[in-house]
Amino acid sequence: MKALISTACGGPETLVLGELPDPVAGEGQLLVGVHACSINFPDTLIIVDKYQFRPERPFAPGGEVAGVVRAVGAGISGFAVGDRVIAACGNGGLAQQVAVRAANAYALPATRSFAEGASLLMTYGTSIHALKDRGRLQAGETLLVLGAAGGVGLAAVEIGKAMGARVIGAVSSVEKADLVRAAGADDCIIYPQQPFDKDASKALAEQFKAAVGPKGADVIYDAVGGDYAEPALRSIAWEGRFLVVGFPAGIPKLALNLTLLKSCDVCGVFWGAFAARDPEGNRAHISQLFDWWAAGKIQPRITATYPLERGGEAIAALGDRKAAGKLVVEIKP
């Protein structure tokens, strides 16, 4: 089968279009003919050996797919050949076929495209786990989302609104701010580019404080990291929750005295581990996402599509923080 392959540690430019052996559906697995694979931040890490796990090379990146079931492994009920599905696969999605655990697969509604389906699980799964389980977000609270125009950021904006919060987005450009407002944010601020000296960091903290209001942000969703984290933390409310989601701008170092002064929590968010440790809790979250999707409260926002041979360009755009919304690779199985 055709696949976009990582043969050696390196950036997106090292990926090559080639052939990999056809996978088979083992026990508890589905073989899926892939029609679409969305690009997520882990794809930028896994090819440079910086993700939590390192698959044996050669492998195809791509952790989230939509397609049609081609074979059903032993011990599976509820799926049949020909079913349209979406699935989280970890890696292997940038290929014509992938074997996925049936426990990580869900029926794709007939009214939704494969590109839309491939854009739901990882970003929205991360954000609902972050806001419900780790952030304990309540209706009427204020949510500040850093990196609000990215995949997980837009998902956090929409889910925050669905949960009844006041949502403030933070982005790096006017174009991204327009996208975030269209997703339902109550307000959006544009922050400058790092690095920040002491004065610039203080000025950004004041910008965050002005946006969230005198009470502060009850929950801060940080999908950026870098020099943006500490100024955001300075805008947190008493007993607020600071969610550590990702580090495209670099891994920050926080002044822990700030957590004491605000009696706040700093909470890590690792959706993949949560889904593996609490599969029933994760499936309940996904069920809620499908309900919100059907009601029009959430909607994956696909801003660009690519053919398989240009999948490396999609990964590069995400890694360079040039992307807004979801980038999807469309594949002919």
C-alpha cells in the first residue's frame, strides 16, 4: 500500500511517499481503508523521536483517520465491512490502510464527510477531557484559551461555550482572531511574538488581565507554552486551574510562587493516557461530542486539505505554527 513514510529521524522534509506492507486486522482490530487523516501536533514530534512513544521505522505518521472498514478481526461486534468509521490510531494514518483497535473506533454519521470525521477525536477529545476532568469548568466561569486558532484551541473555544463559560481567545494574528470569534469566542486578543524580556512579559500579563476581567480567568487552557505561559498564569483567578496542554512555543518554567499567591492548580493534560486508562470515561466524552456535533454546538473547522504526497507540507505548516483550524490529508484507499 502507498504511505507517507518516516525512514529516519528528521523533519517533515524527510518523509517519503513509498510502499509499506498491507496491514491485517488482528484480534480486537478493524482494518480501515483510509479516506482522510488529520494532522495533529504529535505528528510533528513523532517523526523527530520526541513523542511519548517511538514506533519502529519505517512507519507512517498520522494518528487520527476516517474511512471504511475493510475487515473485522476476531472478537469484534458492532462493526461490519463497509461501515464508515473514525478512529484514533496513534500512528500509521498517512497510508491507504491502517489497523485500529475497535475500542478506538466510532461510527461516522452519513451526513458528515471523511475530512470532518478525521478532525474530531484528538482535538475535541483532548479539549473535553481538559475542560471537564482537569479544569472542572463550570457554567458562568471565564476561560482563557492560548493558541485559540489551532485545532485543540478552537475545540476548547467551542466546548467552553457549550459548557456555558465566557471564553476569551488569545492568538497571534488578526486572521486567527477572526476565526476564533467565528467559533463563538466572546472576545479575542492578539499577542506579540516571543521572546519577551521582563517588560514585555509584564505588558502581556496586563493584556491578559484586561481581557479576562478583574476576577481573573477561572480556567486557562495553555496549548502554546513558551514565554506566554507565565504572563497568562498571572491573570488567573483565585483557585483557578491552569491546564498544560502543549508546548509548540517551547517548554515553559513557571514561577511557583504565583500558584501560592492565587491558590491555583497547575494541571497536566494527556488525553491519550486518559483514554487508555479510562476507556469508558473517554467513550462517554466522545458520546457527548457527538451530541454537541449533531446540535451544531461544535464543528471541525478544516482550513486546508492536501493529497498524500504533500502530507509533509501539512505537518510542516503545523510545526511552524502557521496553521489555523484543522489540516487534513485526503487519501485514495
